[in-house]
Amino acid sequence: MNNYFVKTGVKQFFELSCSIPVIDVRSPSEYEKGHIPCALNIPLFSDEERAVVGTIYKQENRIEAVIKGFDIVGPKMATLLKEGIKKAGKNKKLLLHCWRGGNRSESMAWLFSNAGIDCTLLEGGYKAYRNFILSELSKPLKLIVLGGLTGSGKTAILNELSAMGEQVIDLEGLACHKGSAFGALGQKQQPGSEQFANLLYDKLRVLDNSKRIFVEDESHNIGSVSLPQGFFQLMKDAGVIAIMPDIRTRIPRLLNEYGVFSAEQLIESVNKISKKLGGVNTMNAINSIKNSRLEPAIEIILGYYDKAYRYGLKQRPENKVIYFDSHTDNPRVNAMGVKKIAEKKDDEITAF
């Protein structure tokens, strides 16, 4: 402890963040790549300024780098202080971190302390936070993977399960992607894999790990986002409830979901899987889309996805998969069926 800041570990930092603003003092590009979800960015250096200071540190020495840092920060100290005062609010408290919990966060803490702001720094900085969450995302959970054929309405079922009081993590919602070649349509820009892991832990940390948690079946990548390896392994080891409605039950949902997009957008997505579809199927699917006949195109595409998904399920141990042959597209009804299966298996969840 010193006279203008204290340091704390990741767990206590999280607890304090419920009532105290978190300030990330790293450069804008560092923050953009990945940050604590609740953190606000007040960068001590811009990206260009950080590069200059870093070059001096490597090519000359630490003292010269510190002097250059003061040269850069001096003219904008008043602006930084005003930002800190604004974010601290009436309570005059801030949580601060940089990359390793060193010079940048300590310098900002000194500056803010001149306005009577109490500053708490994250011991080890953002690097310690990342190590902590990746470790936490590898710890055992009572995961139940909600699987199913394309178009079976898994996301809608997860939403219904959540409304019923079940614990749910919407991985595709966090990734801003629906997982298939068509998954980016209508979605926001995806976060990077680093920020996705941050968002995932932020959802997980408020759940009760002693109770079951539903997630949707995913491959290692959701669009351009890679699932954290430890968490993905937990999903691979978890039991799967696979919803298997017939194609006629699924087509209306897919028509409603993808019929709003232009032919050009749909064709671009078809081309992403053209090698897997084969030349004839690709040509037929594209011609159907051009002629505003989406149903035949969907049937062709489902032929590929259904075969691939059934094969993937077969790679799992038989005792880890329960097939749910639903005959309805009603998410509420299907959610009730999924919940009933989960409750029946609850006592043997580790085996399932």
C-alpha cells in the first residue's frame, strides 16, 4: 500500500467492479483487441505514442522512455484528470489496470489521486485477468449441450429455457454469428476470440456452477471466433440433447429466417460451402435462389448440413447423446421436452 493507490487480486477486483467504475488505461488498440467487459478506456498513451515510448525503452533505456512518457503526457494531464473525475462520480473511486499493473496504471492513479480519487489497481493487470478467466473457463461445469439439426430452432429453445429459469449461455449471441456459412447474415461485427472469451466468462461468473447450464452445440469456431480451448473441451465431454425434427418441420423456420436477405447475400453464402455441396448441388441451389425458389435451395443445403451433423453426433460416445425426435417447431413445447430430459438425467449428469 502507498499514499495514492492500493492493489488487489482479480477476484476482489471483480467484486469491487459491481459498484466502482473500471478504467482501462491501455492504448485504444489494446482495449479494442480485448478488455474487461465493464471497463471504460482512458488511455494514457495513444497507439502511436505507446509505440514511440516502447521503441525508446528497447533501443535506449528505461529512464529515457520514462522521460519521453512525461513529455507526451504532460500537455494532456488536465484532460486525463477531467476524464477521471467524470468517471469516478460522487463516490470518487476508480478501479484501474494496464497490461501488467505497472507504470501506466500507477501513473494514472497518482494523477487521479490529486483530485481526491481513491484508486485500486489490479495486481498483474489485464494479463493476470486473462490468465484467471482462461483457467476458470476450464474448470468442470454441469454443461448440457443443446444440439440438433439445422433449422430446429435451438436458439429459440434456449431462450425459452432461460424464461423457465434454466441457466443458459447463448454462445452464438456472444459471437454475433449463427455458426453456419449463412451465420453472419444480419449480425453485428464479430468480436475477436480474445474478447469473446472475456464476454463468455462475464456471463459464466454470475451463474451457479453447481447447477446445470445449457449451451448450444458448436464447432471449435463460430464464424471467425474460436472458443477457448478449455471450455470447448468441456463441451466435447458434456452430454448432448439433440433435437431431430424432420425436414418439413424445419423448412418454414428457415424460410422466415433467411427469406429476408437478398439473393446476392444468399448466393455468396452458398459459395462458401460449394466444395462441400458439390458442383451440381451448388448450381441447383444458386439457380433456385435466383428464381426466388428458396425451398428447393434449402433442401439441397440441409442435405449437406444434416449429413455432417449426424456424422458429428456419431463421433460422441453413445451414452452422451440423447435424441429428441420432436414433431413440432414450437420452441416452448420443445424447451419443455428438453427440460424434462435434463431433469430425468440430472442425478447422473456427470455420466451423461
